[in-house]
Amino acid sequence: MKVHVATCSAPTNIAVIKYWGKDDVALNTPLNSSVSVTLHQDQLRTTTSVAGGSELQSTRLWLNGQEQPINKRVAVVLREMQQWAIRVHGDAEARTTQHLHIVSTNSFPTAAGLASSAAGYACLVAALAEFYGISKADEEFPGQLSALARQGSGSASRSLDGGFVAWQKGEQPDGRDSIAVQVADELHWPELCAVVCVVNDAQKDTSSTTGMQTTKATSPLLAYRAEHLVPERMKTMERAILEKDFEAFGTLTMQDSNQFHATCLDTTPPIFYLNDVSRQIIRLVHRYNEQAGRVQAAYTFDAGPNAVLFVEEQHVQELVSLVHHCFPTSQEMTIKSTISIDRTPAVALLAKMEAKSDNGKAFKLPHIPDSVKMIYVSRVGGGTCVLPAAEALVDAVTGEPLPYRKENSTKVEVRGCPLFKPSCRLPEEPVLRYLAIAIAAAAVTSAVLLRK
């Protein structure tokens, strides 16, 4: 037996204007628009392989080495993509009668507030599109792929594209205009970095879906925010991104994170996604900015205790060393970064941090051992990618999952190319493929040398 296999990767994204609450549950459309930053796949990504063949007995799904049931949202994405493939290719050529084996892995904690569902469903849509031979040119309305990813997970619509992405709430009753649109690509603001502090890598107590439903039903603040505050914040954030104005970007990012968690506290019963370590990180960032005399770092928290700290590259070193100093580990902390990091804190910075502030009070740096489990340092990254056959997660003959290997990427790799741009695919012929990799590696090396 030989199966047809398609493999893609997708990034996670971090919202800086938050989405919380559904306008239409069936269509999975949001109460308000949102804006996010796509993180680089070198550190945070989902990889998914879809295999189909006439001899497969049933459609099955594996996540991180464990078989999972096909839930309603996955079933919707599968059905919609199969029907689309039939409309594009006809019944005979669409492969829609074949059962599928879907194998997916995350390189970061799942269901812990790091947008794993966004990367997961974006990757599923990308891999299915590749499997069924659907391209962006086949879209029946603008943003159809984004709308389909939205049906799996709302924030997944923002993970198809790289850079900075706005998910528009939309007005049409069928949800067709509730799609994600790129504000700026991943090359627009190369200095911007994200420092992801993993405080808790366990699955959160209250899922995002459950939390949204409860907040919408009980919080008057949520409705006011969606109607009166978010529209203007969307304009302000998009302007800050286009102008690369970190002061405006960082200030609004923190304000919107705070307001999102205020709606969670306004819920009955209240939802507590942040913990004591999260709150100490918030205090630390505000003190760091105070001693700098401007906004140099900005925190944001999704539905979980893990902090994402945005900072420009020139300040990454001192911010990471500061976090490492305040939240040390009994064993060496894992820091996954494509940027060289010296863990030794700057003595002068620590002295300034603990000096008296304008109100005459000294600031005591937190010291909470073993509370930050690991740190990812990421640049802004691109969208979904088609990967070569060598990176498939399934056996090309049987369609069965290959032995699970936890992804642990810590360096820049040539991993494929943006989805739906066939001209940039790596050639399958070995000699040409190695030549393409060599050229790409030389380009990366040149970029690094120029940056130095």
C-alpha cells in the first residue's frame, strides 16, 4: 500500500488586542476584532502530516504521540475542506472518499495559554489544503482559508499569515467577512522580539471556550469593551505597528492584557488565569520601564499564567537576564533562543531596579525559585509552511504514525516555504534540494554577519 502524504508547519500567534467571547457560536465569529503577532517557528510551531489511502480503515488523529478522538471542530474542518475539494476537482479527483491519518506535534506546551489551538488548527487547514490540492487561487471568496481555520479555533485564522495580523469581526450573517488580514509582514519590524516565560506548562483549569461562554453570559464589562473600546484600540495598535512605535505598541499591549483579565475577574464566578508569579512579572516589567524612563518592555497574558514579554532586540539580553535572576531554577533553566543570551545579570541594572523610585520607596526585586520553568526567545515569524517529505510524521507506505519525537528546535533551520507559493518549494531531486539548502544557509549566514 502507498499513501498520499502532505506535511505542513504553522506558527503560534500572540494577541496584543485580545479576542474574548463569541458573537455566533456556530460560525465561531468573535464579539470583537483582534490583532496578533506571529512568532517564529524556530521556537514555537505545530507540525501536521495528513495521510490518505484507499486501504486506511478509519479517520484517526494523533497529537504529541497520543491518539485523540475526532472532536466536533476537527470534524467541521474536515467536512468543509472535503466539500471544497469536490467543488474544485470533482468527485473522482478529490480523494475525499479516502480515510485520513492525521498526526500532529507541538514544540511547546499544549492547552497552557500559549495559543496551541491557533497553531494546531491553522496547521490542520494548511495540511488538508496541500493534501487536497487546494491553493489560494481556489478561494471562492477572499479569506476563505482563514474563515475555515476560524471554524476550528478563532485565533487560528491569525496563524495562517506571518508578521502582524488583524482578525476582523465581520458583519455578514454567514461569517464570510470574519477573516484575518495581514497588517504587515514578518520583515516589517525585525527588531521586535518576544520573550515567552513558561510559568505553568500544564493544561489550564478553565478552557478558553468555557471561559468565553461564562464571561459573555455574566460580564457587562465584556460587552462594553467590545462595542466601545476595541474599535479605537484596533486603529491605534495598527498605527503603532506600521510606524514601529514601541512606546505606543507596548503601552496598549499591556493595557489590553490588563483589561482582558479584568473581564475574566468580572465573570461570575470569576476566572483566575494569572497566578502570583504572573503578577510578580507584571510588577517587574513596570519597574524595568520606570528605571528606563520609557516603555522598553511590554507584557501580555493570554488565557493562562504564562507571560509573553515584547521587547526590541537591543534590550533582550538584559530583560532575559533579569527574569533569570528573579526567577531562578535549582537546575539550569532552559532558554531556547536564536539570539545569544548571557544569563549573568548586569550589576548596574540590578542596582537601578532596587533604587528608590520617585515616590521615595525602594523596589524589592522578586526572588521566586523554580517558578519560571523555561524561556523561549522568538522573533516575529512567517506563516504556514509546506514541508518536504523527509519531515513527514507518518510512514509513506502504511500511513501509520512514526515514533513520536518531542520537537526541540533551538536554532535557525531551513524548514520549507510559505504555503501556496509553489515557486519557493524545495526541489525533490536530492542534488537540487541540497543546492537549495546550501544557498539558503549561505543567505542566513550572510544576514547574521551583516547584523554583527
